[in-house]
Amino acid sequence: MGGTHLVVAADRNLRFSSPDMRRALFLTTLGLFLAGCGTQAPASPKVPAEGDAVIVQKVLDGQLDAVSGLTQVAQSSGWPISTSQGYVFGKLDQGPYSVECPSGAFPKAQLTITNGLAWAIVPVSSPVGAEYRFVTGAGDTSSDALSRYFAYSGASTLSYVTLTGKHLERWTGIGDTNLPARTLRVLVPAQPPTHTMYAHDGQNLFGPSPFGGWGLQDAAGPTTMVVGIDNSPDRIAEYTAVQDVIGSQTLGGKGLEYADYVEHTVRPFIQAHYGTTPRVGVMGSSLGGIISYVIKRRYPASYDFVASLSGTFGWGSIGTGIHNQTEIQAWAALGSCPAGTFYLDSGGGPGSGCVDSDGDGIQDDTADSADNYCETVQMRDTLIALGCGGRLTYVFVSGAQHSEPAWRGRSPAIFQLFEGL
């Protein structure tokens, strides 16, 4: 045992008077023998001490829990991890699991389970464009929700070892001290980026969703990067700077905190990983249109372009008997137009006309007006009065619905305007 030798010396004249004494000597001798050999715990499996594989090794050694390890890698180089011995794939243990490539770029590999982590090191000779998925013991397959590189295929999300050209990347768990963490979905252009567009409701921007998708990967040009910021369950509050009453429920009012999150957390994070671009814009629809203008108003020098699609600019005075400062009025109070290029649009129409029958200053008291038409027109007129008219584009699509498909149809023209700056 480990090269250890046990030597027992005894007095030749020693005599044992009973079997009990002989048994005691045997047990003592056995104890000394085992103590000499030692009882060593099995060595932890090893991965190359390279990059984020070091995080995986901490999980394998029991120094870090599996959830934290998976998260740390997802927020750093991303899954899977490239090493000199192959790519490290990882998943929370709900096994048994294996990992496979539908195109055959690498052979199917069984995942080892260690301290709650299901993992494997797999040589991948051609990683670019190599799709991968996890397979359960029952044969069910799933993509990797933490993969850095991904794409949409119908209603499904596909995971890739790596991608080049125009492609999508994601970063999970990005938050600050005031707002919950969320995913950032980044459209990386085929060429070095010259323009960066920050867009809200990131879940809807590139792929299918319960509400439809914008398909911004088709709208953006070859040098435009799009950063989709997922909404959170507190979307209404985060996308509005003031409160309103909707259906007897008071809602909203965290918009300035969200603007700070975009400016001080999201933008520095993106710039640290992808660099800066000469032109930066912000855009969104409905409540996302409001918060885009809140962000531009709060940080006027940070954004060269702002776009609202069907923005709910009457927020703050929608509920009966309530009136807080709307974004229309907040902009009117600026007194002059900040630098930048402005875009507003809506579908719907005026119905019987845009009026302010309750005297709150917002022309939103026409029941049959649709798609925030009247509020958008008033915001347009406010910007013109500030002196923004020469840098303002206003689009009205009669009858267009308040929906993702409608906004998808108007997006290409918005990007052409932005990319012309």
C-alpha cells in the first residue's frame, strides 16, 4: 500500500496467556498497518487550468457550487469553454446526460456528474457553426440555455459551439443594485460595428415570442450592433418614469432607475466586451417607446438617435382622476431641443379626433383613437416646438395595429435612418 512497510518486532520470549491477548495484539497490529497506509480521498477529476475552466475545476473540487460555477462562466467567456484539450460543456446535474452535434461535427459524449455538475471535455475539430444539444437518458433533447452563441429556428432556440459573421450572442444575469438581473441578447454584425442600437423587450426582437418577433437581425445593416435588453416581470414599472392608474391599480414609476441601469450597467458592460461605436441609439415600442425618450432626456449627450414605435406617451394621465407629468410634458419643460435625431411613429388613427376633454393637457380623450396615435402626434408637435423639427422623422401608418408584426414592418426604415448618421 503506497510503498509502506510494517515491521512488527516482538520479544521472542513473549508468551500469550489467552486467546483474548492474541486477538488484542492482532487488532493493534492491524490498526498500525492501516494507519501506515493512510486513507486518502479519491482525487478530483481535472480540466485544463486555462481560462474559465478554472471555475469548473473549483466545482469539481467542491470549492464552488454548480449553479454559481455555471453562472460565472456564462457571465465571462461563456459556454462551452475552449481549452487546449477540447471544449468543456457543462449543465446542472439532472442526468444522466450526453452532448451531441446533430451535424456530426463531434461524436456524442457522455457527461460525467461531479458535485452537481454534469460535464465533459470534447474535442471539436470544426467548432464554427457546430450546433450542440444535450440528450437525456430517455432520448429527450434540449439546447443549452447558457450558451454564448445561439440562433432561432422556428419556435426553437439552437446552441452553437461558436459562430462567425452576423450572429447572436447572449449574456445572462446582468443586473444592478436597483433592478433584477436579466439577459442581454446581442446581434453582432459581420463587419466591425460603427453603430450600436440599444432596444427594449429583448425577448421579442430577434426570434419568435408569444407576441411575435421583430426580426431585427434582418433590419440591421452590416455594421450595426443591436443590444436587446430583456424586460423583467416588472416591465410596466421599469418602462415608465411616473405612476398611473390602470384598472384601479397604481402602476409604474421606476423608469429613471431603468434609465440609469442602461446607462451605467448595460452600456459599460457591452463596451467592455465589444468596444465603442461612433453612433449610439435607443429604441422601443409602446411603453418601450416612452422609456427610450426618458433615457434620451435623462442622458441627452449619450444617444445620437432615439426612436419610439407606437409610444404610450399619455402615461401618467390615463387613469381617471390622476395626472402625473407625462413624457410629453417632461420634454416640453426642457425648453430647447437636445442634440440628436428623433423618430416617432404610430399606426391606428385619430378616430373622431384628438381632444383634451378633461383638461389635463394631454389630447388622449378620444375613445376610438388607436395605437397611441393622438399621444404620438402631440409628442411630435412638442418636439417641433422645441426646435427638433429638422431632425425629426414622423411616420403614420393608417390602421396599423399595436403589435410586434407591425413594428417589425417599420423597423428597417428606422435602421436606415439611424445608419445614415
